[in-house]
Amino acid sequence: MNQQVQRLSRRQLMALLAGGSAAAALASCGRGKGGNGAGPGADGNRILNVWTLDLAPKFNGYINGVIQAWESQNPGVRVRWTDVPWGSAERKLLAAVFARTAPDLVNLNPPFAANLASKGGLLDLTPLLPSGAASTYLPQIWQAGQAAGAQFALPWYLTTRITMANRRLLEQAGLEQPPSHWEQVPAYAQVMRKRTGRYALFISVVPDDSAELLETFVQMGVQLLDGDHQAAFNSPAGRQAFGFWSDLYRRGLLPKEVVSQGYRRAVELYQAGDLAQVATGPDFLANLQTNAPGVAAHTAPYPPLLGASGEANVAMMNLAVPKQSAMAPEAISFGLMLTNAPNQLAFAQQARVLPSAVAALEELERDLDQPGSSGPLVQKARLLSAQTLRHAKVLVPSIPGVKRLQAILYTQLQRAMLGELSSDAALAAAEHQWNLYASARW
């Protein structure tokens, strides 16, 4: 069974996942089977299988330290840690689910976790969580791990985007700082293009690239779907958002490559001095100082662009327990230790990410507000990134099919940008296409 599943493509696996047989496999695979860690190992200890994404070998010492601490408090249980490459994580997990060898605790991103949860593949953690567990995490981040009233994930580490801007181009354009809200962007982009010949910003409309553009729709007040999974985006706010981006492109205020190239092209343009700003994380500065020291010397961090609600986006990684696990209490216990404030703070400092635990974030902000060794510019950017969490949330809900939704909206927006359809017609086409998909799926 496992070999057969491993030969399937991701598309075929996801198609199976949408079917009844897959849901049954996810929801009812036997507990207590030795294959998923319930049985004892060779040394007589029970095995708790934990999967993470792209952390080895850089963070081996950190993860193994947490494992040793947890095992010392839980005699008779040994943690078997497996680190899975990001690109093969979904395929490997689905293969393990069908082979009934799923891990007991797995590191997932919200869209894939929501997909599994919607098919009954993840355990509702609520009955097994200790009282007050939710209060240790940022409220908006904790809520992002919920679906249909169930808590299917523990928050782990986070990242936010801030604006890195070329002060030299700002000065040439007669501007003191980049815009703070999307409504200011058209005038800003026009001034930048007219006075410097450079572009203000780059945001990819490639269907399988960044979700940043989709997030801007939400910031602009667009409701993506209704309670029945039908399109809600063909609304006054949706038409305004589609018109916003198609108009910028048609006026020549966005690089032509936004319809054909992804985020990497934005980095290339910024490093070449042809882009006034880029939305990215603090570590971008270190790479910039290596690749384009001249541009780095004129770069400064600023708050991210916001909509009327004032909310920024946050990307998160979480921990979930597959329903197959015969060691759910132990899996949750280990997950809570991995995500407690001291361990999150230590990981955030090593990995240069942000913690989801409230106490860890407060301590990190205090540390970043003191003189440090990482360089004043990088430290300032990291502090700004941490402070952004105070008004950040996962803007695009972790709904099943969200990548399909992104592909449909981006493809139709491309058509509007290229003049194949009017903006309103392209949005109506996206609505029709999504509703056909949703009706077939739900």
C-alpha cells in the first residue's frame, strides 16, 4: 500500500483525499498499530514519532535538547524525530496516512493542516489540552489553528513581512518615506516612476507564487468566500481591488514581469536599484549587504503596507496530531513543551523567527530593544517585525482549496492586467470558475 501511494502524484493524492475512502482512512485507521509509534521499540520504550519541516541539520542541537528534556520527564517513551524536506512534506505525509504509519505529531503549514482537518484527518486537541493552554499564545494566532469549532493545531513559530525601502530613490522622488496604506500606493507609484524612472513595488500575480496579492484583497476589505464555500469576492470591495491592481499595471506603474515571474524577480530588481521597496523579512538585509552592498547602504526598514483595518499578515507554522496517533496525549505534551515560552524564545533567537507564545514575544522585544551584536539596522528590522505581530493575523483563512482559489483569482487578474477582459468581467469569470469548483467539492 505504501509503495503504491508513494508512486502517486500530489494531485492524485489530493484527489484521493477528497474522496470518501480517503476520509475513512484518515479518520479511522486503527489506533494501537505498531506502525505509527504505539508499539514498543527494541529497547522496550514506546515510540513517539515527530515530524518537522526543514530544520535539520542546522537546528539538530536545539531539537535534540527539547527531546532530551521531554524524555526525562516522560520515562518509557522515546521520541523519534524525522525532519522532512519542505518540497516533499505533503506527499510523504499523505503516503504515511494511507500506509497507516502517520506520525504522532507533525509540523504543518495552515493550508495543508486545514485540508487534512476538513477530511477528518486531524485530532481535535481541545479535550486533551490543559486548562488555560490558549492563553499562553497570541490570541489571533491561536484562533488561526481552529476549524469548525475545533482546535486542530498548536501554534509554533511565525514570520511577518515589513517594508524595506531604498532611501536614495525616495529622496530622488521627493518623498520622506514609503506609503503606509494601500490607498496611498497609486500616487506614490506614479511619482516614483515619473521622477526616477524606477518602479515603486513588485507584487507577483503568478498563480503558484506568493499569496501576498491575495492578502492585499483581504486588507482592502474583500470577503473571499461565504459560509457555504461560494465566492463572495465579486462585491464592491472585490471590484475595487481588482480594478486597483489592473489599473496600476495598465498604467505602467508595475513591472511587466509581475504576470510572469515571482518574488525572486522582486529581489533582483531591488538589488539592481530598480525597485523602491520590497516586502520581506529582516534577514533580507544580511543577504542584501552581501549581494548589493551599495543598495544595502541606502536601505531602511519601515512598517508594512496596511489596509483600512490596520491589520498586517503573519505566516505561521504549527503542530498537529493526526487522528491515527495512538499517543495523542504524549504528542500534545511534547508539542506544548516545544512551543512553551522558554523554548520558543530560544528557537526564535537561533532561527531569527518570531514566537507565538506571548511571554516569549515580550522577552524577544526587550532583547531587540537593547544594543546587540547583529548590527543596528538588522536589529531595528527584527524589532519592527516583532512589533508588527501586535496588529497581525493570518489574513487569508486556512480553508481547503485556498491554493485553487489563489490560482483562479490570479489567472483572471492577469487577464485583466493584459487587457484581455475588463477588470469587472475578469472578476466575474473568477467567481464562476470558483463556484464550479466549490460545487463539485462540497
